[in-house]
Amino acid sequence: MAAQIITFAELVEPEQTAPAADRLLEGQPTQSISNYFADPTQQFFAGRWASTRGKWRVRYSENEFCHMTHGKVRIIGLDGRTHQFGAGDSFVVPAGFEGTWEVVEDCVKLYAIFEATAPR
């Protein structure tokens, strides 16, 4: 079978989720994830993520490219460095990043995630 172009214009049924209770710091955010693509190795993913307001702890094992299409988020590293992103902004969260993710205004982002598998 030939590889096909993936478009985000088609509807993908979202999975509803929320931050784990032990990571939640503020609010009761609800999230939806529409994963449009996963490669055969299960190391690369791309899709759309949305969340209502709230704040939670994060610990990234993957590299994630994000492009905000709506709303506003604030990400604070353990070192205290603060980054705020809104609609139209793009950024990368590298594997190993730890801190907090806060949705300041209900938001939507497009994502591309790469998580290398452990060597055997």
C-alpha cells in the first residue's frame, strides 16, 4: 500500500481525557485529543489537542512540536523560566523538560511528537 498524505481537515473522533489527579494543581481541565497520524514504529504522532483552563505538572519523555491555533498557555520550567504562548505561536518542548503547563485561556494546539524507543 502506498503512503498517503494526512490532512487535518477531516474529522477524527477525539479522545476525552484530563490530567492525572496526582499532577493536577488548579482547576478541573477537560482535554480532547484527535490523533491524526501514528507511524508504524509508534514513535511519531501528529494531531490536535484542546484543553479548558487549569494547571498541572508535566514531565516530558518525548519531543513535542506545538503550534497554538486558539487560546493561551503558560509553561514554567523547574528553573522558574516562564514561557507564554498564544494563537499563532509555535514552540518545541524537548524530552526531559519538567515543570508546569497552565491553560490560561481555553486552547487548541496542533502537535507533532517524537518519542524514541529505548535501545534493545
